Amino acid sequence: MKNITDIASAFSFKGTLVNSEPYGNGHINDTFALTYDDGGRVKRYILQRMNKSVFPDIDVLMENVAAVTEFLREKIDGRGGDSDRECLTLVRTKDGKSYYKDEIGDCWRAFLFIENTEAYQIVDSAEVFENAGRAFGVFIAGLADFDASKLGEVIKNFHNTRDRYAKFLNALKADKAGRAAGVAKEIEFVKNREAYCGKVVDMLAKGEIPLRVTHNDTKLNNILIDKDTKKAICVIDLDTIMPGSLLYDFGDAVRFGCSTAAEDEKDLDKVHFDISLYEAFAKGFLSGIGASITDKEVENLAFGSILMTYECGMRFLTDYLDGDNYFKTAYPEHNLVRCRTQFRLVEEMEAKTGDMNLIARKYAK
């Protein structure tokens, strides 16, 4: 990797670089915090080396990021907000490009550092999760009139569950790792719910729900929280911004945040769907998105939660059958354990779908 000082010199940073250090705990990109002295004022920036193995088409990724952030910043400024704080600010290179490609082919980008904020790694209260829901709702509402079809697909068929099911069947047929015989129950679980796979895809194709700009990685730690007010102020990590359905974003946040146990908890007696956290997130999300959400989307928020959890479990099972080639594993049964936690959550969501629907209607405007 090239010297950070050399990389930084390619960007339109203000002042003199006085310090650079690794920052955060992300698993995909290499991130650094840069400190500059700008005439006696301290100014900080985020510099990232993007992972080309995960994101082979950096041009599409950065075109998406630039388009979405510029659109949001204009909206925030128009309503009198602080776009430097409420939205990522892309710092362009000295020749005006959205990223810099160095001599060895590594691709770098930069953002203004948003001060006095933190990202939470776990849902430790209903208040925090409600805040997160509101932030994602505001984010989607802010992009409601952005033409999502103009965005490129950073990862093809990312939430096309019908395509995920086809990949599952292929892995089952190949049985490369010789594991299929030991997971008959899990295989049957997936097959019994095949009808889930095409529902959102078909609603999008028929125009029954709108094609939207979606974040596609709605974990709690992708929201910056103000350290003083504890309010969510900015959605970050826009690498997977793509066209899709808000049901994907809502559902994946619920999948991640409403479980009472870790994703790889071996004791399924500890794994439960916490409907009180679901209510907190739904309340915040629907408050944030306001009138931008359609009745059809409200009707399917519970299903979106089930679908995203089912899809994730199916992906873990597919990788297990395939010999653990996609997800990092710490032991041979790791993906199977993950699969089982997701399927337990699916079962509990299915049992509580009626209550989940009532909650969505309660808070929809």
C-alpha cells in the first residue's frame, strides 16, 4: 500500500496534514482519519481504500455515491439544514474526480469527517433503535423523488430472492462439501417457503410498489449518533446504494436488530424475535418516512422482515452446502449455526405477523 501522505496529496483537502491513523472497525474497506491544520483550525477527513474484490466496478459504486450525496445535500440545504453534518460530504480529487486510482491500481475516496458523533454496534435500548428507524426513514424519504433507475447495480441481484433460491438449489444439487444429508430439516425449511421468493420482486415488476433508492446495509452501526443529543444525524456506508424496495431496508434492519441473541448463537433457546424492538423501529421508521410510504408498502413491512431473514438464512445454508466460500467462518458448522438462528427468527415472525401488521398500521401516517 502506498504512503498515506502521497495518497492524500491527490485530494482537495484544506490545510497541512499533521496526522493520519487507522480508523473504525470496518471489515471491507481500509479506513483512515486524517487531521489537517487549516490556518490554526483543525479539520479532519476520512480517507478510504475501497475493496475491489468486493466491489469490482468502482466507477459504478462512486457514481452512485456522488449522485445520491449531491442530491441529498441540495435538499438538506434547501430546508435550512446542515448538509455537512446530516449527509456524507464527498471530497473530490484535485482534478475533480470522485475517487483516486494510484499507480498500483488501488482506489481511494475521501469524505469530510463528521465530528462529535459515534456509531453504536449493538441495539441496547428501544430508544436507540427507534432513533435508527427514524434515520433510515428520513434517508429513504429524502430520496423518494430521485430516479432510482439511474443508479447502477453494484452487486447484481443482491436482494433478488428468487435468484438466491436458484443458487440454493444449485448448491444443493452439487453438494460440493457433502453436507446435504445432515441438513435435511433446514433444506425442507427453505423449500417449504419458496413462495416467499418472488413476492417483492413481482410487486416491483408490476409497479405495485415503487422502485426506490435503497441502502441495502441497514445495520445500526451505519448511522452516526450525536454524542451530546444521542440523536441519529447521518446515514453512512453508501457502498451498496442501489435500486430496490424499502421493504429490503426495513426488513434487514429488523432482522439484525430485533434478535435477542447473536447471529451465530448456538443455543436456539436464546434466539427470539423481540416484538417490542420491532415496534420501536417501526415507530421511528414510519415517523421518518412520513407520507412518502405507500399503503402497499405499509401492508408488507412485516413480510419484508420475514423475507430478509429467510433470505439471509438461505444464503448461510447455501454457503454451508457449497463449502463456506463466501462468508468468513471460525469453525466448520459456523454457517449452519447462523442459518439456524435466522430460521428460528423467521418462525417467530411468522407467528407474530398479525401483531407486526397492527404495529405498522398504528404508526403509518
